[in-house]
Amino acid sequence: MEFINLGDQHSLVSHYMRQLRDRNIQRDRMRFRANVHRLGQIMAYEISKRFDYITIDTPTPLATAHTPVISSQVVVVTILRAGLALHDGFLSYLDTAENAFVSAYRQYREGSDEFDVHIEYLASPSIEGKTLIITDPMLATGRSMELAYRALLTRGTPARIHVACVIASEQAIDYVKQTLPAERTTLWTCALDHELNAHSYIVPGLGDAGDLLYGEKL
């Protein structure tokens, strides 16, 4: 499985990531959402370089231009709710893509830091033979990603898979490499963090992405 960390090179990715992590700046919820949206746009651009293309003739006022256009059938998936802003960033660039939505949540065992991941909702077109982009801001353990992917397989088998996240942990990367088809999957992130705490939150991370994007939940 190919792993690409866009944060390895100096770019706007690092600029937006610093703002997302800063506990003072991230209090501005609108700005936090805008920065996640921007990272989605940047990642969409980078991933688009891996699509299939065909060349079409485009008439201009003076002549005909030979223009490469995307021929891959793309489905952008988000894991609710935290993935919505990242998904929207992708969709603002990949405006002809189909869309899918999966709900996944942690249910902690009473009196324990252990938890189970539950999938409750799936809305998806056929993904058979298509290019699948699964977006989720925080790839902490990788378990939600695995279960979301397995749920999506009820809608077909994709030709290519791109997993796109804002921050990934090393543990999650290892887990996804073991559970998703390595030969067809590329894992993209904007930052790689090396630690999970007792609650399986990424450290240093940025906090609870869903709450920072949309407000705290009960």
C-alpha cells in the first residue's frame, strides 16, 4: 500500500495544519471548517493526478485544443459527522463525482477506555469498478475506516481506493495496511502523528474534529 504524507514537503498544507492544531485559533469554528475544506481541495488536486484521463477535442474561437479530461468514475465517501467539511472540500474540486455517506461511532464499554465501532447508516451508489475516495479527518485506530470500507463493499468492488485524512497515527496506518487491499489502495494524509493516548485519541493531534467543526455533542 502506498502512503503519501503531504506534510513532508513545505507547502500551504503545513500553514493550514498549524492553524488547525492551535487551540486558540481553532476556537473560531468557521475558520476551522474553512481550513479543513481547503485541505480537502488540496488533497483532491493531488489525488486527481492518479486518475485515468482521455483526450477530447475542444473547439476554441481560433482552433481546436486537445484537452485531457478525467475518465475515472469517482465516488467521494465521508464518514459522518466529522468528515463532512473535508468531503465538501473534495467535492468543490471533483464536482462531477458521486457521493456516499457512512455513519460510524465509538461506543465505549462501561468503566473502560475500550470501545467498539458501530456502523448504523449507509447511503451509496454502486462503486463497482469505480475510484473510491474515503475521507475522514482523523485516522486514529483505523477501525472505523475498515468497517466503513466493508460496508461499502455491499455496493460493489472499486477499481481503486484512496483513503484521505487530515491527521493519521502510525498505528492506524499499520492497521489499514493490513485490512484494506494493498495493491489497490493509496493512503493520503496531511500530517503523521506517532502516539495514541489511553482513549485512542491522536497525540499531539488537534482534539475532537467533529466537535471543533460542528459543536459539542451529548
